[in-house]
Amino acid sequence: MVLSICLKIGKTCWLEPHADNYIKKYSTFNFKKQNPIISKKIMNLILSKRSLLSIFLCIIINVGLKAQEPVLGSNKPEVYLDKIPDIKIEKLVFYQNPLFIEYKKLTDEYIPEWYPAYCANGYFAYFKDYAHEAVKYFHSISGITTEQLSKPIQMIKEKSLTLQDLYPNPYEYMFGEIWFTCQKTNEKIVLVMGYVPPSKVDNVSFGDINSTSKISSNNPFKDLGNITMPYIYEDNLLKLANQPYVFDKVLKSKSVIWKGASFKDFSVLLTNASTYTRSRLKNGHRIFETVKNTPSGPVVVAGSEVW
């Protein structure tokens, strides 16, 4: 999260030079209702380090928001993402053994295509020259510049910030990806879903490898809301997207409310799909398998590629 305040402001913002105004406006915001991970403890940390707000851009307020939920009082029907016109799902990836990220570092031999853009959101150590290398991984609509990205580096040096200062909730478990094309805008988008529990959990596994129906019931994080991070292809590169743009513009519908990014809804997408990609650990190595849903249950039809 990199001290990102995940607020529905509606656009990407850099808090400098208006950090105090945002603090005053949102210091009473009900973070636990919005996301159980963003608690009073984190808000107190942010308030105690006001100078950090001038450098940690809330980087993209899109990172860390809960999966879309029905709007109270709305009479719009809920529709799964695969049933929405103009949305063509290209690929579903289910990490039965989730990708585990600790202090922003991926602890896996497999590197997903979206990871460099993920690292642009505050994992400075990933880049040799953060400001100049990370800027290309922000979607153009964000307006992020090299000059803006250079400020956190200087602050880290001046304040001797620790990993705990930078990443108050360091453990992330990514369980799925939804790759789709919005045909009305011709944009290719990837949604990455995961959990940010308050403490580390070892040997996490979702579901039974032989039963898609058991995925939802075998969730060690079922009491937590999950986060959803969007990425968009631009200039042949997968870039960190502005969540309000993706959720409120690309996926917004006048007639329905889309769903599919929560763990429960994602398991339904897997069940409804003719095929999907499943990734798990085998003898300490990550493998990928193409799974076909049949009347008698899921069947592996290809894969077992070791990364």
C-alpha cells in the first residue's frame, strides 16, 4: 500500500501541496467499513507522518480498494463480468497457491507480467533508477511525472525510513487475474485480486485441485475483503491503471452492477468458464495448467509447465 490512502476521490491525485487538506477531509473517514485492512492504526501512522503525504502520492488511489459491492438502494441487477455486453474475457488465472508478496517483494520464481507496474507503486528497490524507470509503468491518464516520483527517494534517505514505515501491511496474497477487453473502448485490462491480512499466513492454498466447487469454501481469508488492482495495456506495456477510471468509466453501466472480483464471485467465473488457467506449487516449483470444466468436474487438459 505504501501508505496509499485508498479513497474514492474519483481521480488520481498527488497529495502535495494539499496534504493537510486531505488529512482534515478524510481523517474521520470510516476506513474499516471501506476496507478492513485500512484500519485506524494505519490512519494514525499516516497522521503521525504528515511529511510523508507530500511524497507518497496516495500513489494511485486505485490500489487497495475492495472489490466492487452493490450500491445501497440501487435497483440495478448484479451481473457477472462475463455476462456484460462489450466485455470479452480473454483469460482467467487462478492461483491455487497464491502469489505471496512480502514488503512488496514477490517471493516466487515466476514473475507475472503486471509485477513491474505493481512495483512502480512504491517498491523503490525493484528499480535501479526508480523515478526514471517506474514512470513508464503509470497509465497516461494518471499524469505521473519523473519529477514527482523522485521525491519519495529523497525523503526515504532524509528520514531513514524502515520497511515497516513504508509498508505497514506488508503481506499480500494474490489469488486471481481477470484478463479482458472492453470492446467499446478497445482497451485490454487486467484485474489482479488478492488479500492483505494483518499477519503472515504460511502454506496458503485455495480449494481442492480436483473440484472448482470447493474453491469458495476453502478460503483462509474469507472474513476479509479482498483488494483489486487494475492494469491497462498502453504502448504495448501493461501499466498501473487509475481504479476510478476502470471501475467508474470502463466498467460502469447504466443498467447493471458488475461483479466478479471478489473471491466468491471469481470462483463463479471459474465455474462458468469453459477453460481457465490454474497455477499451483509442485515440489516447490510453480506450474500452470489449463483446466477444462466438464459435466463430471474440472479436468486438466494441458500444462504442468514448471517455471
